[in-house]
Amino acid sequence: MEAKAIVRYVRISPQKTKLVADLIRGKKVNDAEVILQYTEKKAAGIVGKLLKSAVANAAQNPAIDENVLYVKEIYVGPGPAMKRWRARAQGRVAPIRKRTSNITVVLAER
């Protein structure tokens, strides 16, 4: 059995979030929580909340044993980018893309 949690449109770039996601892929849930607790990146807090949400989703299913869960899949994709403009020399503008992420966590039993 599997449990899943998704968060969309998080205001952090996918490139930064993938670094944190790679740390916990394939780990037990308890180990992943400890790793995220001591990782000093903004994405670690977001992924930690998402992991807790996936565990809570698993707890709703009586067929799943919460003690043997592990991170089967975690992937990060790009969300929509907010487009802004920055003033440059001689009346020109330069684009700024404020990127967003969609993060998915899938937990399974070992």
C-alpha cells in the first residue's frame, strides 16, 4: 500500500528543492525526518511538512503500518513562474522569473 502527498506552487525554485529531495529518497520515514530537521535549507522545512502530511495520510488507512514506511518516491517539478521586470540602464528592462515548485512524496511499506 502507498500513501501520497502533494504540495503545489511553493515559492522556491525546483533546482534548490531537488537538492533536499535527493537527501531523503529511499530512506525510512524516521531517518528522513531527522535528516530534514538538521538540514539548513529553506526547502527542508517545506519538504518536512509534506512528509508529515504523507504520514498522516497513511495513518488514515488501517491497512498500512506506519512503523515500516519509507520514502518510495519524491520528485520536484516546476510550477508556473511569476514574471517580473527589473529596470536596467538607458530605459531598458530585464526579465525576472520568480520560480515555483510542485513537490510530490510517495510513501510505501517495506
